[in-house]
Amino acid sequence: MQQVRSATDGSSVVGAGTGGTTSFVLPTLNPHSTRYVFTDLSQAFLTNARQRFSRFPFIEYAIFNGDKHPGDQGFNSHEMTAILATNVIHATMHLASTMATIHVLLQPGGHIVFNEVQNPGTLPEDLTYGLTDGWWMLTDCERRVTYPLLRVAEWCTLFTQCGFKNVWHTPDQGEIFSQQAILVAQCGTLVQPTYLGVDPMPRADPNASYLITGAVGGLGLIAAIILMERGARHLFFVSRRDKVPEEAKQFYERIASSSAAIRREKCNAADPKQIERLFEETPEWPACAGVVHAAGVLSDGTITKQNRRKYEEAAFETCQLQQKHNKRASHSLFHFVPQERPLNKFL
């Protein structure tokens, strides 16, 4: 994001990256009355930009995270007259929160100008960006239900809901603009950003236990680490072999060396009798507040060697086995979780 701060004119570029947008904008600015702030999450991009744009003395460089309040990052409220962003707003965790952040940065009547890829959901994107962690870090699932990207109409709705006005955009059609849109909006009345600074993930209950099936595999152990970071102190590990694979030992050692209490049991999560036995034999264990169902079978981990049959085995075998064992719905994993308190997590 590039931000222009007011000396007379001030702007900022958010997520400026390699400086593609900046290279076109800088020659059009008055060097005597402009303060231009080049920002990104990566120090490497800032270092590269300092060398590339060294002939423009009015540029400043700063680390900036759109998911955090500007005041916590050394920025003053309402110090920008314009904010420029190219293919970066969608990468933030919560779009409404990001809009509130931009509102805090902009002067009344200031403008946000951004260039955003539209929502194609194509196979090439899914097999490139879609395989990176950051692509799916969004927390506003009620707005981005199936995909991280939005269409123009959805962006316009977001602007209106977040207190921006006079929204302009390129037509949502044609070979170029159906895939890439340019939008401009003016800072209007600030919608109180009550969501700024709020942790999007709820805390785990330190006095309850959390059951993780397939627990000593990589996915189960990563889930356990996340639960620990959220405050969980009693982890119930369930797996068929109860053997930590070599590639997952680093995760298990991290958990084992923590202050969390760990209980390990051999159990086939597809067998209702075994699941029932777990809870019958451990009445002294704290009541279960959450379940992470990570049990599964992966016959081949290489994407290029996967086919529909193998994927279904990996993703659905446990559920299918449960259905074979269970003629009645009462024999589900969910059913045997003690009900002293309601579950707050079932993944």
C-alpha cells in the first residue's frame, strides 16, 4: 500500500511490493509538495524499493500491516490524503476491519484508489496462490463465503457499509476489466471500527479438554499447537497407531515440552465402541469442550499423482467407515462427547 502524507499532498501505497504501481505514479507527483510513503509487510521489498527509487527524495519507507491499527505502527490518524493499493486489500484477514484502518489513515474527503483482481476462481490460481497459507487466512467468512476475492458489486457494497462515498469503478466487463478492476472511493463518515484490535479467534478453555483424532499426524499436531496458543491446557490425542511419524516429531516435541497435559490413546475413530470406551475410562479427565476430527488416510501425498478416488479416500474414508459401522446416528463421534458443557469447537 502506498500512502501520500500531506506536506501539501500526501499519499501511501499499501502492499507496494515490487513497486510496479509506484513506478508509474512517482513521475506525476510534485517533488516539492508531496510526501509519499511506500509500505509493505516485507523488509526485502522496502530495501529493493530504496535502490530502485533513490532519485525521488520525497519517498519514505515503512513496514505496514493492514490487519493492525495504524497507531500501533507509528502512523497518525488522518494524515493521508490518498491511499493506493494494487492486489493487496483482498490479502488482509477481515475486509471491513481493513476499510476501518484506511478510514483512520485518511483525512476527511481523502481517497482510496485500488486495483484488484476479480473473483474468477480459476484452476491456475487455485494451483498457485491457492496452495499458499496466506490465500486462505481470511476471517470474514460471512462476506467471502467461497473464495478470498470479490467482484466489483461486492466491493461497492463493502465501501458503502464502511462509510465511504462517491464510489467509482471500471466497468465489470470486457477482456481486461472482467478480470482486473480499478475502484476509487472517498472517505466519508467513519463507521465506528469496533472490530479493530479484536482477536478473530476465540480463546480455548484452560479448564476443559480438547479431543483430537488422528492426533499424532502432522495435521492433528498443528491443530494441537493452535489450541495451545489459544489457551488449551488439556489435550486428548487419539489415533489408530499412536505413533508419531518422523516428519511430525518437531511438532510433537514442542507440545510435549509445554505445560499442557497430554493424554494419548490408541483408537479407531470410525469404531463407535472404541470412541465410547475412551470417555467411559477417563471420567476424571476434564469435560470435552472441543473436537478436532483430523483422522484420515492419504494414499499418495503428491498432487500430480492424485485422482478423485484417492482424494475421496483421504478426505472421506473416516466418515464413510463411520456410516458403515453406524446404522443409527446416535453412534457418532459427536454423540459420545460428554455433555456436561456444550462444545465450543467441532472441526
